Amino acid sequence: MDYAANLAHFLLGKTESVCGLWSGKLTSSEQRELFGRVIGKGRIVIDGHNEIIFNRVRVCFGRDYDDRNITRWANL
């Protein structure tokens, strides 16, 4: 299965651009269908310009964010 193509199609539907930036929550089953694995809980960010996906988590009592599980589309 070509997960990079799935991500590009997903971004095209959500942002009207393959190079768009989308962030939101996805269930674990939605993540498996879209990426082929679970990235994590919390906000998932899909960056079409840099072709990466990552999990953005609140830290420091909700005042800051930490980007975790940064994965390039080519490595899916």
C-alpha cells in the first residue's frame, strides 16, 4: 500500500493542496488506515510541504508543545 499517496490524497481533500498543512485528532484505526501505523495520541500534524508527519503533545503544564515521532513520508 502506498501510504504517501494516501497522505497526499488526504491533504488534497482537507486543505485543497498537496503541499498543505493539516493538524487534528485521528483515532488509532484512522492512523493505521492512513499511515500504516499509530503515531500517537493527541494532535497529529501532516505537513505536505516538508512531507513529514508528527505528533504534537502539550508539555510544561500546557504552555508549550513538543513534536514527537517525526516521520518522513518516504519512510512509511
